[in-house]
Amino acid sequence: MIKNHPKFDALVNGDPAIMKLLYTKVYPKVVRFVLNNKGSQEDAEEVFQDALYQLIVRAKVKGIELKSTFEGYCLVVCKNLWYQELNKRKKEVRNEGVFELKENNTQELTALLYQDRWDLFEEILQQLTEKCRQLLQAYFNKVPYHTIVKKFSYATENAAFQRVFKCKKQLAQRIQADVRYRDLF
Amino acid sequence: MEDKTLHKIEAYLAGNLSDQELEVFEMELRESAELQEQLTLSRRINAHFNDETILAEGMESPRAKEYMDFLESAEADALKDQIANDHKKFAVSDKKKNSKSYLLIAASIVVLLTSALFLLFQNPSSEKLYAQYYSDSDLPSVINRGEEVGSLEKGVLSFQESQFEEAIAFLKQPTNDEDKEVARRLYLGMSYVENQEYERGIQEFDLVVSANSIDATRGLWFKAITYLKMDNKSRAMEVLKMLEPGNFNFDKAQRLLEEL
């Protein structure tokens, strides 16, 4: 049985109160975000509608359970869609657009799977200890090990490296053990 | 899987294996499905957290099949139409409403202005204080005439042109120069803040604070400014109180504390 957060059930059912909430609380932020990041008003409108479509499809097909606020999550979905669009445009500029003649359905499917994977990776990261999370964020942010040593008070760079390694191993094990991993790849 | 093998995977992905080690690893890789799977997982994790989008994955997965069944249905087409109609109704209705309600608005403005002015003098909003106290001239100057333009300088130029996503892409690249690292993280942090990615911004400012640089307390100032932008006055005040005489913007911080 498909399980949704109640606000997603309301969205699926076309509840006008939820639409109003999204258009007053999230939509202006999406417009601002897209305009600040090389996009136009039309781009923002398109992204917002694509996000609504994506959210409803995902809520209907597999259900969405929230780990953050409803509005915050909707904004994340919009931002991720815009990042994907920017990447697509960059590739087009570099004449790598060989695959751009995909059908709409395939593009939509790509975006749906991308967001599902995003949810999985971010949710598992949140399951780690705070220290592990901070360490991994610093590591993925390419913070040099000598800075990690100072910030997290390790004795040596090797000690910091070992700790990062253990945290990444935990993250990988949890992702691999999650039932969604097999479902998504 | 043994730690030793996992270390090899990391070294392989980072390009840190010697020619001989690489040859042995690639041979093992051809023979072990488990190793291949582990390598793919590590690659996916790195790509996700390094903000690299691998888009064409999972197209044959069970989830993809479920989605495709829906996307090809008549229900999906009807849903798109519904969303387009709703957009006209909810995104445009505000404009229409506005154009038909001039009198009501005019009357409201008088009331609102009176209240706003009253509130303004009583208790300034975080937004107003942010606008008043945030200045990009508090960010360090990094562009010197005649110097080679690297990723830091390109990032700063993008920041100054309000191209924050582009700025982030440049500024994420370390400079290999400790003196420039503080400036890079401050600009990166503010680019995140402008992009409404506040937690990431704060993380950069924390790294500035923990660096042993004379500019470290600039990180505190920008962290406080970020909390102001997030409308979290109490956290902004906590951070401002950490600034001591002689620290960056100490006097300005005291004035801001008074207003808060």
C-alpha cells in the first residue's frame, strides 16, 4: 500500500489549500532562485510546474514520506530540477547534446529517478552520527586533511583519514543495505 | 569486504594507484563481481556528494518500470493539463486580484505603512537589519591587477555579477594557498547564502573560524549575518556576542546587538 505524508495526499487530490500554500510560500522562492542562477521567469514557471508533476507522480506511484518540512522539500525538488536543467544546457553548449532528442517521458523518468536517489543518499547521511556527517561533508567539500585535523582535533592526518574512511564505509554499507538501492539502480 | 580492498577502491577512484597496482587492481576487477559492485557504489556516492549528476542511471531498474507505466498513461497527460490550469489560476490570480483591487490596496497601504513605520522604529525586522548590516565590501579583496586569474578570482567575479551557482562551482575548488583559503570560503559561504543554502554557508564560515588565520573572526561576522538572513535573531545574537574587541567588525556588531 502506498504511504504518503498527508500533505502529499492533499496535493495528489488537488486540494486548493495546498496549492495556495505552495504558490504563496514556495513559488516566490523558486522564482528568486532561478532568476539568481541564470534563469528567466519562464524557466522558473516551468521548473515549478515540473516539480509539481514530479511530486504528484512520485506520491501516486510509490509514496513520499517527509524527513523535512513540506515546503522545504518542495523547494529542494525545484532546485534539483533546475540544477539538472543547467547541466543539460551546459552539455548542449559543449555540443554534447547527442542525447537531447529524448522523448519527454524519458526526461521525466530521469528526473524522477534522480530525485529518488537524492532522497536515499541524503536520508542515509542523516542516519550517521553528527561527527561522521560533518567529517564527510568536509571531505566531500574537498577540505584538505590538514584543516580537517585542526577542525576535528585529530592527532595526525592519518587518524583523520582513517576516521573519514570508516564513516564513508558506514555510509556505503547502509546505502547498499537499503531496499531502495536495489530498486533504483 | 576487507578494509584493504576498500582502501584500494578509494585510491583507484582518486587516481592514486601506481602503474603496477593499477594493473593488478584492474585484473581483480575483471574477475570479481563483488569488487565491481563495490566500486560502482563508491563511484555513485562520490558523484552524489560532489554534486556531479549521473543522470542516465537506473533506467532499467524496477522503479523505472513502475514510473514509465504511469508516465505513458492517459492519467499522466490529464495531470499535466491539470497542473497547467492550476498554474494559470494560482500564479496569475494574484496579478488579476491586484489589478482589480486598487482601492482596497490603497486603503490597506495607508494602514500598513502606519503600522510598518511604527514597527520599524520599535523592532526592526531581520530582513531590514540584514540589508542594513550586510555589505559585500566586508568580504576581502582578492583581485589584484596583473595577477593570474584562477578559480578564486573567477568565482569572485561571478559572485559580483550575482551568478551564484557559477560562483559556487569555481569557489569549491581549493586554492592550495592558505592565505587565500579564508577569502575563498567567505565568498563560497556568501554564495550559498545568496542561493538560500544557509546551512552550507554556515559550514563554510565555521571552517573560516576554525582556521588559524588573522581573518578567522570574519567568519563569525558572516555567520551572524546569515542567521539574520534566516530570521533567527537569537542565534545571530549568540554569534555576535562571541566577537571581542579588536575582532572583525566588533563595533558594528555591538551596534547590531543593540538593535536586536
